[in-house]
Amino acid sequence: MSVEDLNADAWTVYGQRQLNRAFMPPVPQQLNWTPWDGVGPGAEILGDITGQRVLDIGSGAGHHAVHLAQAHGAHMTAIELSPTQHQRALGTHAGVPGVQFVLGDVVDYLRTAEPFDAAYAIGTMAFADPHRALPALRDGLRPGALLVLSLLHTDLHDRGPSTTVAPREQLILLRDDPPLPTQMWVLAPQLWEDLLTEHGFRVESIDLLRHPEENVPVVQQLIRARRLPGRPARISSRPRTTQPPAPHAAIGVGAIVLSDQGVLLGRHRRATLELPGGSVEAGESLEETVIRELAEETGLIARTDDVTLLGTLVDHVEGVVRVTVGAIVSAWQGRPATQPDESVGDWAWCPLDRLPDGLFVCSAQILTAWRPDLPIDHTPAHFTPYAHRTPPSADEKQWAVAGSGRNELRWTLRDERPVKGDPR
């Protein structure tokens, strides 16, 4: 079960417990960004939202959205992933003018929704992978729109935020019921600012809001960001870990699998986007490693004859030499799918002219070694192409995709000289 699925199940249980208690929070007189009344600003942080389309992300019982519609004249869309939380909202607030209640995943919803004038999340964004949610919010907000996030900074155990983009266990505490375990992205303010900046936002303010009682360690952070106009001309890659590899795993492969829909990328549990691939095992040829990793990670079946090795990429991290061999898989059988117990899943075809942010640096290096014109930033690596059976002529230095029953990629090398990964 994924982290986000675990969190969705927890909030479904929470909503059912509240339904069983017949508890509904009242519509507030002022928007509260923390669990404590009177701490921090109210709705004014959203600016003038009269007549504006505003998205409430993880709207829960719906009381915040109702307040903004009734007191501030906003046209509210309250989206909630938990069916029991959605049921609570509809049971009390169905038919309130100016409020639309939506059951579903915000990332999926924003793919087809008209862009919003503003969006906010009170405590809920910490339960979603920021590398998945923030690109969707960037695309789902009009240029110049505000995004306001209330997020946990320090918990009841005086545990401060993380400096790495990874979830950790946090409990939802209930007065009369057992606590519910969840996984939350409790991140340092600077890390949230870096993530928002990376995904097309400008952070205007970050405020730390403290519990009104001095002896309570809980701290909330309130972030106000604005969606920048346009999409960045270039996308960024995310760095690999600085930990040294296991001694037998100093060399790995990465496979470019290309269809008419784009290149195949999967999401690692660390949130980077990656080509299929992995470490070479003892006794394997490089082609055999590509075939094994492709089957293990995606379920696609290929033969060694379907694999063409592009060349080696050599770089280093913290003094450890890393060797990665890029490859192209020209034919395969099956459809890519998430495989049990694999660290990479959610496979999808990504068009080359719309590659997503957050590529793993090794995958970024392989892609630019193959196609130097791709606008991907990454650390440089020395690329040495392999010789192939038919040296390309000047007129043959091009790439083309052809299909005949099975997906097939026909290609020739762009350049026979050693090159370095694009360091721009």
C-alpha cells in the first residue's frame, strides 16, 4: 500500500468515527489556520476572494468552505478524498449556495478543472507527496493565484521538521478512540520554499504559529505563495543520494523505453521520476540486466536482441565513482504496471516535449546522452558512446520511431565522440 493510500484509509476511518458520534464542527466566524482559535490571520491572507473561484484541498467536514462562501462571497470547490469525510460535509451543508463538494483526488481533479483563482489547505497538504501535488496545483491555478498552506512544523513530542523530502509516521489523536497512524511530510520551511520554487511558485511569506500555551511545543507553519506566470523554460533534476553504493553495485543500467506516447518513467518511493533500471548482478551481461530490471519493475518482457547499449556515463558522488550504462529497448511485450515490492511504480508514458520535473539525475544523464537537445538540468557526467555495427552517415544522424505489431525504435547515433552530460 502506498503512503497516500495509507493516509486516505486513516481519514476514512476518522470520518466514520465522527459520523458514528454524529459530530460536526460549527461553521467558524473566522477562518482558523491552526487548531487554536485566535492564533494567526484569518481569511484576509487569501486577499479579496469575492466572486473568485477558490479551491479547498482536503476540505473535511466542509465548514471552512461554507464560511468563505457565506462570509466572503467566494465560489468554493471543496474537494475531499475520504468518502466518509465527504459524507459528513454533504449531510450538513449540501445545497449551501456557492459551495460545490467534490469527492476525489485533487491531482486527478485538477487535470480537467478550469484553473482556480486561489487555493488553500488547512493541515492536509502534509499527507500528500509534494512532488505529485505541487505540479498539479501549479497547473490548476491561474497565473498570479495565491496558494496558502497550513502545515505541521513541530509536533506534540517536540519533534521538529525534517530536512529531507520524505514522510514520517505521525498519529491522528482522537479524544475517545485509538490514535490513527499516518505518514506525513513534515518538512522544514526552507525545504517547502525550495519545493514550491521548483514547481513554479514564489513564496511570499512563511510564519510560524505557536500554541497559545507556552509549555505546549506544537508549532504550525503558514505559507503564502503565488503561482508564477508560465512554465519554466527548463526543468530540473533531483540529486542522487550521497550514500556510497554497495560494493557489488557500483555499476547500473537505465533503459529508455519509447512508444508513440513518450518515454516510460516511474515514480520512486523517494519521489524522483526514473527510467527502468538498476544494479548489475554478478555474472550478468549488461543486456541481461536491462531485461531483468525491466521485467521486475514494469512487467514488460523483452529479449536481449531488443536491447541496444548506448554507452557509459561516469561521474562521482562524495568521491565514489558511479558508472551507468544507458540502453534503448526497441521491442517488448505487455503493458507497464506497478510490481509488488518494487521501489519504483506508477509507470506512465511522458511526452519528450513535456517531461516532468524531478527526474533522478542518472535518468536525466541518460536521456541527455541520447538526446542532447532535451532541456534537462543535471550534474555533468562523461559519456562514452559504444560502437555499433553500422556507423551512421551524416544524413543518417537522426532518430525516428516506427511501429509494426510490437513497438519498435529505429535509431542511429547522433555523435560518435565522447560527450559530457548537459551541465546547464
